[in-house]
Amino acid sequence: MTAEVVGWSRGEGCAEVAAVLADGEPIRVEGDLRRSCVESRVSLLVARKFSSFELVPVVVPNAVDIASIGSVSAAVGEGPHSPFAVDVASRVGRKLGIPVEVATVFRDDEDRERADLRLFHLAAPYPDIARRSVLGASAVDLVDALEPSALIVVGAPGGSWFYRQIYGPGHKLAVAAPAGALLVRSSPRRAFHEARDVNDAIVGVHLSARDALQIVGHSVAAVADGGNLVGIVRTSALEAADPGTVIGDLMEAPVAVEAEEPLSSVDELRDFLDGGPVPVVDGGGRLVGLVVAGTGGR
């Protein structure tokens, strides 16, 4: 798996929050955010608002003052972004050295059992995170039980009761949070996240079969010309050919996944490529890297 890259765009608190979420140095993304995220292989983007594309997980700060945060609470429901909310809360707590909890609201005794089970599963990967369920009529009741210096992390709007309460009229949980809020939206990992340079799996069209066999270390190699993917060549074809034959005469039609496709698309090509690296291209057919066996399909 490639190293995670945290990016941030212009907006209040974005740079500061990115610094907290990143293990290393976060990078500034400018201009065309979509293109910048792909080119820089951004794994998580901190931005002033949710983008129209869903290439990467996004965190949107709302009135966050890093210096004033004393604890973190991931407010969760049944929505798809709850696991990411817990992960973000864990990162903040670990970086700042402060307590973290995962919390939800239940409306009655019957609802409490489901709520407690949900908390158990969401917190399971994080042994240091506390769990808390609150009886209340709306998700805003969580705020009343928070510490005065608590940062709240919550998923983007969804269709569940919990999220309707958070984002419905008069129930702006993010605004009411004591130390501000992080609104989060998850996204599946894409092919470009795992794409990387593999020197022994890329050859040029004019290279001879003899020389290619000295370079290629996989069952299949990508054939590039001027930075574009123009074909693939199999080791079996190189071994069977006259040593002086050029790759351009041995290659097959190009096979690849586009950079923005989910990693599951990579697995669909593995058998066809005999387990070799899967080429990844941008929208113009330019080769941006390869995904080697063992990194796709997470």
C-alpha cells in the first residue's frame, strides 16, 4: 500500500486540520482539485466544502480552534460515513493526545440495543476509544452531554433519522458543537492511490525482445510511448520471439484501469494479465503508474 497523502485546499482552518490529520507534511492542492488529487495521489482532502466529485475522503472544518480542543466525540448513526468519522476522531485524539469517544443517540429502550451494538462495532478497531449512548429526542442532545472543549466529528448528510436530526431545521449539530466540528465524507479507495512507478514493468516500443528480457521482472509489462500507454507485452511473447524483434511488433492492445476507478476494477484484470502489474491511465490515456499484485481490491 502506498503512503497516505493528506491534502488541503484554501479555506478557514483547512491547513491546521490537515496538519493534525497527516502523519507527515500535508500538501496544498490548488486549481483543478480533481486533477491535483489524482496527480498528487491525495488519500484525504481537507476542504472548505464538499466537492462535487467523490474521488477521495473529505473533511470539512467548521469553526474549529485546534488550540482549544480538549476531547473528541465522533457522533455516529447508521450512515455510510460513520466508520470514517470514527477514524478521523481517532487521528485527532492520537495527534493531540486527548480523549476520544464514539457516541450516538437512542430514542427508547428498543432503539438502545441497536445503538449500543452499532457503537461496539464502530469502536472495535480502536481499543482506546470510549463508547457512549445518550437518550434523547434528537442528535443535538449529544451536545448537551459534551465537555466544554469537545470537538465533534460527524458524517455528511444522509437519509437516516440520525442525520435528518443533525442537518434538519433547528438542529445544526455542527454549529452547536463546543469546540467546532469536522464534517466528513468517505470514499472508496481508487486505482490512482495504489498506482506507482515500477521500473521493471514498463518498456518502450523500440526496445528489442532481448533487452526487454533483461529488464522485465513480471509476467506482463506495460508498453509506453511518449508517456502514453500503447500496449502490453507478455514475457512469454518475449521469450518466444527472435531476440532482435522490437516490442512494437510483439505487443498486444493496451489494457488498463482509469485512475479514478475503484480498486475493485484492478482485480478484474489480474487474471487476464497473468497476475502482473495492472496499468493505470488518466482520462487521456497517459500512463500514471501500475498497481502490483497484493495492493488492489481493498
